Amino acid sequence: MFAGLRWKTGTDWESYFDSFYYFSEDYAVNFEPGFVVFLATIRDFTSEYTVFLLILSFLCISLKFIFFLKYHKETFFTLVFLYLCYYFADIFAVRQNLAISLTLFSTWFIITKKPVLFLLFVGLAASIHTSSLLYFFAYYIYWKKFTDKSFYYIIFFSIFLGLIGFGNIVLDLLLKALGLEGFVGEKINNYLSNDSEGLNTNSNLLVLYIMGIVKRLILIPLFLYVKNKSQGRFVYFQGYLNLYIVGNIIYFLFAKDLAIFARASVPFLIFEIFLISYVLLYYKAHKKKMIFAFVLMTLFSWARFSALINSYYDLYVPYNSIFDKKIERNV
């Protein structure tokens, strides 16, 4: 209900509100076609933006909860807690949140080996937010056998490329290939280097990038250790780890210089919360280790939640509902 009843709270409020409220053939909507259809379908029945938010948040949350309950009943409440810390539990959902819910749900069809349904759901997700396009490769990645050594080689090479500006190199090559240099190229570069829905903040991007690397260099060895020690106890661990590593590779390559490209990592990085829940479950029988793992994961979750809040603090705090419409807020 918090997600659906918010008012002028969260990022990109004006662009989404205006696109819905003023939707018509004469009003240009700069969203992907799938999301435009979704928006238009609801707009045909009502002009109440709150109804739109309720439907959007219901889909975002229910798709994730269905997947949680289907495959992770034992760690359900842990996942809900991490879902809140990592993603605000989709209280401030935008179209990428819906796309991520669809890609996560499509993982059901990777596990059950139903490629047609998998492609259908990922195609739907990509039509809502183009950052989901790379998830088409998830079916292959999930079942691929990787050695720990190959993971480490790829990770450190990706970090090296990211630190030397791989994102800018790729963008420059693309702009030159398309003949978009000079002033036009600079404008495109500035646009692609910014991210209005949450990856960028006003903080020093290099510092955030380094902190992201440090965090991942703590978590990845831990995940690999639990994978090896659990000896197949957790059926989905290897597949989730494969997807998570790929998400991190995308992050390492692009997060520093090309934030909008780094968005393609988000559908893969959601598996971090599943891997954390497995770590806690693995150490459940070891009291001292369990306490250490719990404290570590709590710190990471708190850090993630704090980073989310502080990225656009004035847009998140205070939370305003439809009952606070008279309160003025710059969005």
C-alpha cells in the first residue's frame, strides 16, 4: 500500500505522472513500447495516477513474492528483509522495477527448462525497460559450468578494464562509428553518463565505484566458499552465482564511466540477496560463524539501504501519501 499511495515521493515523479495523466496521441511519451502499452491500458480506464501506482507496485511485488515462495520458502523472510534493504521493496517503483520482476520471474522457466516461456517473459521485460536485453543470455549462463579460477580471472580483468575507463573507450568508438563526434557526441556522452533513476548520486562516482568493488571482493569469495563447502546442498546456488558474477562483470566494466550501460547489470545483481540468504542458511548450524555472517550481512544491508536513501534523500524523506497532496514538494 505504501507503494501505491505515495504522492510526489520517489524519483522521476513528474515524468511518470505527466506521461500517465496527459497521455494521448498528441502527447509524446519517451518510454519503451511495452511500458507505453501498459500505461495506456490503465489510462483507458482511469485518470487516477494512484490506481496506476497500485497496479504497478502490485505487479512488481507479487511477481517477486511468487518466485520467493516457489523456490525459497525456507529463506522467505530473509529475502523479504533483503528486498526491502536493497530495493525499498519496490515502494518507489519505476518501469525498471517491473522489468526486473519479470526477469526474475523468467528464471522460473530457466530452472524448469522451458525456453519459450523464458524468452516470452524476458522479451516482455525488455519491452518495458531495455536494460533487460542482456538477460536473454541468462538461460545459457545459468547452466554453464565455470571454475572458481575462471571467475577470478574474469573478475580482476573486468576491474582492470573498468578502472582504465573501458566505458568511455566503448562509447567513443561507438560515437565515431556512427559519425557522432563533436558537440552532438558530447551531449550524448553526458546523457549516457548520467542516470536519473538511481545508479548515480551526487557523491564522488569513483569513490562509490571503489566501494562497490571492495564490497564485491568480500562477498564473491564468501559465496564461492559456501558453494564449495555446501557440496550441492543448495540446488540453485551455482546458477544464481553464475548470473550474479555476470552482473558484477557488467558493473565493473561500466559503472564508473557509463552508468546507463551499467543498468544492464541490475537484473543479474538481484541474485545477491538469494546468495546472502544461502550463506545465512549454511551457517545456521554453526553458532559463532552464524553470528559473524549475520553481522556482516546486516552491515552490507544497512549500507545499501543508507546509500539508496541518501542518493535522493529529499525525494524519499519524508514519505508523502495521497492524503498529503496539499504539501508542496519540489520533484
